Amino acid sequence: VAGSAIFEPLVDFKGEHLNVAKISDSGKKLRKNWTSLWTVLTSDQLFFYKDKQESGLKPGGKTDIVQLCGAVIEWTTEKSSRKNVFQITTNTGSDYLVQTDNYSTASKWYQAIRKTVDSSTKD
Ligand code: I3P
């Protein structure tokens, strides 16, 4: 794991399937490909696991770890035809679209990630 942060999921954000499309990597545009990923939020990182079985104390090879320090999160209606889509842009220029059909679930994750972005960026 990059960095030395303790992997400690936030209460109520220990894991849920969300639809995720990474649309750019370090500023390079990627072809949009929505995937259902097992999503876990800690106090400064967002983990996208291929599936629930891969989640645990030590994130493995296929896990995408999103550093939330310095990131930007916003709802978007322009980047997808889907509903309840928000975009996370990292400070290294990677972009993720995150979506789920249930508005309250999408909103719950949006609020928690935004709070995490704000608090980890202040440090
Ligand atoms: C894309 C696929 C995506 C869609 C995207 C399409 O086609 O249908 O689901 O995004 O729209 O280009 P393909 O599988 O051939 O790559 P949404 O579901 O988010 O609308 P886009 O090009 O308008 O982003």
C-alpha cells in the first residue's frame, strides 16, 4: 500500500457496490467502461475493489486506491446519460465517475467523500 495510512474504513462505508468508470488516468483520457466495484471509504482514501472477496485489511493488486487529499468531487449531469453520477478528480489528474441508481445511496457516498476530501485537504 502506498503511504503509511492505517486502513480503517469509516463506519457505514465499509463496503458497497457502486458503478465506477475511470475516464482519465494521470491526465490521459480513457475509454469509459462502467464496472460494479466494491467501494470502501477511509479517512483519506477511497478503495475500489474488483469484488467484496478482495476487500480486507491488505488491499491487493487489482484494487484502485484513490487519494482524496487535494481531490475535487462534484455531481455531473453532462458526463453520462445515467442518473446520480458524481465525478472525483484527483490531484494527479485522474477522473472517476461514480454512480448508483438509488439516489439516497449515491448521496450518502457523495456527502461522505466530500467531507473526507475537505478534512484530508486541510491537514
Ligand atoms: C459507451 C457506453 C457507456 C456510455 C458511453 C458510451 O459506449 O455505452 O455506457 O456511457 O457514453 O460511449 P461503448 O461501450 O461502445 O464504449 P453512459 O452509460 O455513462 O452514458 P458517452 O460516450 O456519452 O460517455
